[in-house]
Amino acid sequence: MAPKTKELYKKPRKICWHLYSLQGLNAEKFIKVIDKILRQEFMVIK
């Protein structure tokens, strides 16, 4: 009998950002997220 393989869980992509979570990002990640927010791929929640 072959051993059962465990299914890998993939977390959903984060598309909603809170203003406070943006403050904790490093500069490089912050720029990437803001760029996607401006292109309306991501959204900011209050």
C-alpha cells in the first residue's frame, strides 16, 4: 500500500490591505503593494 499524501493548503492571496498593516511593511514590499493599489488590483479597507 502506498502512503497517503497530505494535501497542501494554499492560503488565498491577500488583496485587502488595512492602513495599519501597510505601515509595518519594508520599503520594497510597500512600493509593490501601493503600485497594485493604484492599478486597482488590491484594495484598501478602513
